[in-house]
Amino acid sequence: MNNYQIIQAHEVSRSDWQDYVSRHPYGSIFHTPYLFDVYNATPNFKSYAFFAVDENGSINALLSGFLQTVKSGLASKLSTRSVLMHSPLFNDHNSFFSLLGYYNKWVKGKAIYTEIRNHYIDEDYSRCILSYNYNWEGHYNIVKEIPSNTDELWKQIGRKRKDGINKGKRYDFEISEDNSERTVTNFYNLLTDNYSKLSLPIPKRLFFENCVSQDRNGYCKFFELNEDGITKIVLLSFLYKSTLFAVYIGSDQDPEFIRKRPIDYFYYKVMCWCADNGVKYFDWLGAGKPNVSYGVRDFKLQYGGELVDFGRFQMIHSPLGFKIAETGFKFIQKLKGKI
């Protein structure tokens, strides 16, 4: 067995880090130094990245994510979770085994649970993580392969979405890519309104501002839909390795506006942008749990794409704390009529 040294983000060169992610077949935007810095500069988030390096100093494994504290003050310890937005990266089973063992010790006392949102899963990965008593739970995602032209894209779209897109075409919607401060402001206002109604947390505005200000490589893409000069829909996405990741969308929920089917049309035009700009995949970043009815999943599938279930791994580090936090969240949701 090789002996690996475990080091943290400040102990590795950014170029070596970026090169490893770029070369790894499963490397994604969520493993990059860019998003590490964006999350780390956001209130209530603390990024982490651990690397297993060999005797030559070469990176053989990477595990990165963030600690997120939903409530401050006395409740902070009961509302801090650890999230890996994508599966860890590794070259061999031994390097990952060493890295995961280090992480499990590090995270105790810092988060009540860890959640790994897998974007791939294989035998080595599963065997290693299950040996550390993580639990797997099914969770769908949809990744659509974008054809090289919009005519072929149209053929792949389901009838219901085509009906909505055709209705949306009747209106004077203007859709563009725009990373301006105005767009970020409009996006955050829409997103805040949407998520407050669902009683779900979102990052502070600074996170979205940093997505733009710290971007040196054209990763961050804001797409907006305007009607009569007013911004009605904005999507935050990241472009990396020819994949566009749809991260957050904020939308005007006025019933009269929604009846025009703007969201159907909006996503179609974003996918047209992908086709025109050589983007190969559109990643929806989630489509709900198996065996649970989820209308949004049906909506997304109408654009075509592969439904996959890489699931999520979870480990509860503080069973009592997790139970208290879970009960408290459900109670708040019930009070607000959400369950």
C-alpha cells in the first residue's frame, strides 16, 4: 500500500490543484479553486479541500466541499452541515481510503452530518465509502447531451414542452447572457422571493457577487429573460469542461406571467445557446428522489436527457444533534404550512 500524506488547501499550489481537476475524468466546477474561494468568502460558509499526495508530491485524491451554517448564534452547532457538491476525485482506492479516513476525523464536532451529492459512482468508490459506514440514498439527476444544432435539439423535446415553447414565442421575451451587477441584483431579488416562500435557505448576496468578481475563466454564466424591459427570470449557471451546470433559478411567479409559459421557452433558448456555443451537456443538478412524485422531474425530462441515480452518501456525526435539528426544521415548516 502506498503511503500518502494528507494536506489542506493552503498547502497545495493552485496550479497543481487546477491541473488535477482538469485532467481527472470526473473533475467538475465544484472541485475547482474558483468555487472553493467563492464559498469561503461567503458568510455562513467555510470551504475545505483535502488532498492525498504521494512521495513525489503529486495529487492522487481530492475531497472538497463546505461547512454551511444555516442559523447563527446558539443554534449554529445544530445547523451546520458538511456538503460535497460532487463526488470526491481519486486515482486509486488506497489514496481515497486514506483521504476519507482523515476527513472523517476532521469533521467530527464541526458538522452534524455530511452529505455527498454524487455525480458518479463506481465499485471502488462505493466499497471505500461504505466501509466507513456512510449510508446511500437514491437521488435522481438528469444530464442532457446537447446536439450540435438547434434543429436536432427541437426534435428531442417532448410535446408538452414544445407546446409551452411555441406559446412563449408569441410574446416579446428577450433572453440574453448577462453578468452585470444589475442582473445579479434582479436575480437575487427573484431568488430570495422564491426561496422564502419555500422556507429554504440560500447563500447571502455576496456569494453571487463573488461568482462574477472572482471568475477569471468565464465559468459563471447568468442568463436572463426580460419582458418589456423588466427582468422576470434569471438562471445562475457554471460552464466547465463543455458542461453547463444549472445551479439556481429565480423567477417572477405572477400567474399571468406564468401562463405565457416563459420558463418552457427560457430553458429552450438556453439550450439553443449551448448548441450554438459548442456546449456538450446540460446538467440539471437534481431531479428528486426515486419513488416520490416530482413534477419538476417530469418537466425536465421533457427536454430529453438521461435520468441517472448516482444517489447521495450521508453520514450523521451527531445523532442527537441531527434529530433535534430535523425535528426543529419540520416544526417550522409545519407552522408555515409547507408540509
